[in-house]
Amino acid sequence: KFSEAADILRGVLKEVPDNDAAHFYLGLTEFCMNDLEASGSELKKAVELDSTNFWYRYRLAMVYSAAGKEELTLAMFENLVRDFPDKYDLYYSMVELYQSQGQEEKALETLEQIETVFGPNDMTAIARFDLLRKLGREDEGYRYLEDFNKEYSSVQVLSILGDRQLSMYNDSLALSLYNEALDIDSSFA
């Protein structure tokens, strides 16, 4: 009953036009009714009234994304990361946005931020490898995986390194890497 909810929220805003929460929920309601323009307008008003609220800004970024406004979406995420650096998932959203815009170098920089702030993990290592391959820097990508594996030993990374050795007909080295992966997790496919 989104239409009814919208009517109630508009009534609240007639009485208290600066009610940031009412603007926020009306924006969400408009979004559910597929009115991206009205949704964006209401969420923007909520952000103007309380720019410190993470959820107001995050939902506005999502509306920009749904409307195909990639530059505005990315600007919102960059500001969110600046203001909320501990929100892990924002960084990954930025990596995806940069990639969708063909900005792989900025995506790599963001992965470096993730690793600096939160530490490296399998997901960042493989994402960095994929980006480096897209940029035509495949050898650098494999060197990164080798260095990563020396410190963090990962079944996924070992598998990728094993596949590379197999593709170069280094069967013994490939088998060694696959066995090392299985020593870590014997159920790994």
C-alpha cells in the first residue's frame, strides 16, 4: 500500500516540512512506486536536512544508480567512503562502479585502500588479479598472487597459480600447487 503510505508521509510533511525522516521514507516509498525522480528529490531533501545520516546518503546513491546516473552515484560513494571509512562494503561498491565506467586504475587504487584499511584477503587478491589482467598486466597480476600466497596461503589463489602452471605445461609445479591447496582444504573442488 505504497500510495497510502505516501499520502500519510505527505501529510506529515505538510505539518512539519523539515522532517528529514518523513522525506527519507517518502523517498523510499516513491522508489517502490518506480518514481525515481520523486524518490531522488525526497531523498535529496532528507540529505540536505541531515547530511550526517549514512542511510539517507546511501539510499540516494542507490537511486542515482538505479536511474543510471553513474557519475552522481560514484561521487556519493566517494563522499561516503571519506565520511564513513569503516564501512567495508562501500569500497567494493566503488570498485564495481569504477569498473563499470572503465576506470580500472581507480578501481585498483580503491582495492589498495581496502587492503590498507582492512588488510588483504582472497577477495581483494583475486579482484586485483582480474583488474591487472584487464589492464594487460597479467604477469604483474600473477606476481601479486604469488606474493599474496606466500603470506596468506589461499586455496583459490593456489588454484589460479596451479592453472597457470598447467597452461605452461609445468605439470609437476601445477600438481604441487593443487596439492598445497588440498592440504589447506581437502574438499576444495
